[in-house]
Amino acid sequence: MKKFTKPLVLLSLVLVLILTFTGCSNKTTGANKGGTSQSTDDGDSVENGLSGTINIVGSTSVTPMAESLSEEFSKLNKDVKMNVQGVGSTAGIKASIDGTADIGMSSRNLKDEEKSTGIREYTIAYDGIVVVVHPNNTVSDLDMETIQKIFKGEITNWKDLGGKDEEILIVSREDGSGTRGAFEEILNLQEKDSSGNTLSTIKKDALIADGNGSVKANISRKENSIGYISLSYLDDTVKGLKVEGVEATVESIQKGEYKVSRPFFMLTMGEESEVVKEFLAFILSDEGQKIVGEKQVPVN
Amino acid sequence: MKLNRKKIYEKINERLLLICGLISIIAVLSITIFIFSKGIPAIKEIGLKEFIFGEEWQPTGGRFGLYPMIVGSLYVTLGAVMIGVPIGILTAVFISELAPKRVASFYRRLVELLAGIPSVVYGFFGLATIVPAIDLIFGGGGNSLLAASIILGIMILPTVISISETSIKSVPMELREGSLALGASDIYTIFKVLIPAARSGILASIVLAIGRAIGETMAVILVAGNTPLIPKALAERIRTLTANIALEMGYAYGLHQNALFATGVILFVFIIVLNILLMKFNKKVGENK
């Protein structure tokens, strides 16, 4: 036993020392880095010599677009670090209010209690929500009222819509999801109860998938299913339906012809740093809106 | 001098171990305190009876009925136990008593491998194979109580097998010899002598398996369908307590978020009850020896 104690103590001491020293050295190199990078900024500044980090947190629907915007922005400003995290609209709004994120992303309109915090909203794009079915489904065009009836559970068989004699399987999103909130709002799938709470009227036994990708995965495997996803997630594993004869495309949403669409917001709180200001200006510039236009609908 | 130094080393060593021990205690305590401090106010606001027995879950609309999820968790766990435990125990018997040595060690490796597969892989496997199969047979989409039970049944196999096997193996040789000497067959010996003798260990493995099944999240979310309704058939969709937290965590704020912590409180109570049961079994195992 005695034989072992000495090496053990030595080993643990060494470990502790290593830990403390690496901790220190990391800090010092970090500080050095900051110092040197700042000084080089003044020397060979790229464009306007911006540097810093922008944390963007929020809606999973806005995330793909925010990522390509960030990528382009950091190409122009090499010293700016961009972190984009898709965690959901509500979490994004919360993060920008309490300051854990520099910019919040939301794909739904803000509630009054959220607006009252003094948060600033920038409409950066519009998004279409596409009603999707399995590619083998013969139905290809529905009007708003029919979609509403399907999701309420008033129409339950595809044969009533000119399809096969099969029960309609509804795929929806979890409570609180921005896409779900917007979909319910636009299609009037909500009702108020006696105490003023807003309740969803989407059929209660709907399959709940967590995220746009998961909705797509479920729909592409079930021929009798119907669901809704953000336009930026649409690909050929599922079939997007026309709504009242209009296909969901960038042009149709911009013209206001496609009805199931909603705004995307970037949110800031308190004083905006120089980098954040520049980034927001970049998003709304022609260049930024061109990137937006690749998948979503630009503001103008 | 030398002795003194050794004493100091000894002291430092003891302290180090103490600190390591404290870290885990602090972790457990802070998690417990955090969950309860967030969850209890929510339960108070909603009302314990409404929270546990309410049948409607729609947090954005002020409906916080957790009953479907509690039932869902219990059903899924029961289903997993019904599928996983018999297979697990019989596999354990096979490995420890009947299989030739090389086959047995091969089997053990496989079981270890099964334990090492990440749960999201189980879930994805289930979504791609079991869910369509159930859709084909029963209809209704396939994401169901049955699918979740099958996946969890497979996931608890390693726990059941390895602990049962250890306890069957630790049955004294004399019992086997005695039974065989009296003219009993191998199978008779296994089922009438070995399994009863190893009962406590096997029960402990079942309790641990229940703990694993009730706590599993990712795999369940992928295959269960997550509908917050009480299931009336095997092919119907369900949502478990863990899935409820994980699904809505990203979107929740205010009372909704605290209600999810309160869901955690209910889960916590489940786990504590299980641990108390486990402790009782462990005591019995100790008494047997």
C-alpha cells in the first residue's frame, strides 16, 4: 500500500499543476491574441477593420439564412466571429432580452409582454410555410379553408379531396414552435377559451415532430401524411402543395399571392455594438437581401 | 522527517479524495435543488391535482395536464419490461449455464456492444425499420407505443443480461450439484433452483432496466409520435415525461418553462422510488450471502 501512495500523490500533484498552469497559460495567450489582433487591425484593416464576435440565437427557421448571411459577412470582415445557433423563436427572443445573445432571431410576431421590454425588431425577410405531403400523393392544390378543416380534423380521408381512400395523418410541431404559431395564426387554427387563453385547434392526436427536418423525415416515409414546414426546408423528399392555385415561391410570396407566409425578425436589445450595427445594415443592403432571396423572400 | 513527509502526503491524498467525493455530492444536490426550486412554484401555481391528473397539455394556452405523459411513461416502461426482461433473463441463463465458453464470451462482447450504441442511433434505426413495419401492419403512421416499447426493450437488454448473468453465476456450485445429484435435469435445475436462488439479483436488474427505460429520451422522441393523449391501443402515439421536457425546452419561457421543470420533479420522484426499491433488493442480496 505504501508503495502506491507516493506515485499516486505525485501523479495527482502533477495533474493539479498541469490544470492550473494550462488554465493560466490559456488566459495569457488569449489576452495576447486579443492585443496583437487589435494592433494588426489598425495596420492592414480589411475594409473598415471591424472585429469582435456576434452571437445570433433563435428560430430554427431563420437559422439557415442567418448562417449564409454570417458566412458572407465574415468573408468581408475577417476579424468578425459569427456564432449562429438555432434553438427556437422563444428562446431567441429570451436570449436577446437578457443579453446572452447579441442578436435574436424570431419567426413569429412578438407577444406584448416581450415587446414591453423595449426590444428592437428588424424585419429582414418573409418566409412561406409550405403545406407538404408525400410525393406519391395525387392531391396538389388546396384552399385555405380546406387546409384549416384538415388540420382541425373535420376532413379525415384523402378520398374527400380526390386522393386515395386513406386516413389523413397530420404531422404537427411541438407547442411553442414559431412555425406552428405562425401556421396557426395565418390559418386561424386558434380559439380563445373563457379565460382568454389562446388554444390551438389542430387535431389533438396529431403526430408531433421536433423540428422542420423531423417533419420532413416523417412525411417522406408515410404516404397518407400531411404537415407544414418552412420554405427553406423544402426539397424533393416531400411535395409542396399549392394554396389556392399559387405555388410557394420567392416571387409569389413577395407579391403577396401566396397566403401562408410570415415575417422573419432580427432582434436587438439595449445599445448595439458597432459590429452588430454593421451586420444588420449588411442584411438589409442589396447584397444581403440577395442572399436572403436565395431561399426566402427579401423585404423589398 | 521522512515519516512526517509521508504523513503530509497521506493528508494531501485524503483531501484530494474528499474533494472528488464532494464534487459528485455537490452535483447531485445542486441539480436536485435547482429542479425543485424551479418546479415546485410551477406546481403550486398550476395546482398539484390539475398538474398530475389534468388530461390536456397545451402550455401556450394555459393547459398543464401532465396525466397523458405520466401514463405514457408508465406504459412505455411496462412494454419495454415485457419485451426486454424475458429475453434478457433467458439470454443470461444461456450465457452463464448452457453456452460453450467461446460462444459465451462472444455473446458477452455482443451485449457490451449493444450497451455502447448511442440512443439516438437506436431511435433512428427504429424510425427507419420498426415504425414503417408497424404502419404496414396496424396503420396509423407507425409512430406508437408499440414502437417505443420495442426499441426500449432492446435498449434495456444489456442491463438485464449482464446483471442477471452475474447473479446466476454467483449461485453456489453446491446447489447445482445437489440438484443434479438428485436426478433433476439441466432445465429443471435452471428454472427451479438457479433462478429462484438468483432472484434478488434478477429483480435488481429489472429495477435498473426500468430506470433506464423511464429515463430514455432521444430514441423515444423519434419513434413515439409525441402526441400528448392517453393511448387506447398499442399502435397509438404517446408522449413520455422525458420527451415532453426535451421537445418543448427550446421554446418554453415563463410558466411553461417552469412547468417543464415540474415535469422533471415528477420524473425525479419516479426515479427516487425506483432507487429505494433497488436499495431494498440490494439489501436482500446481501442477506442471502
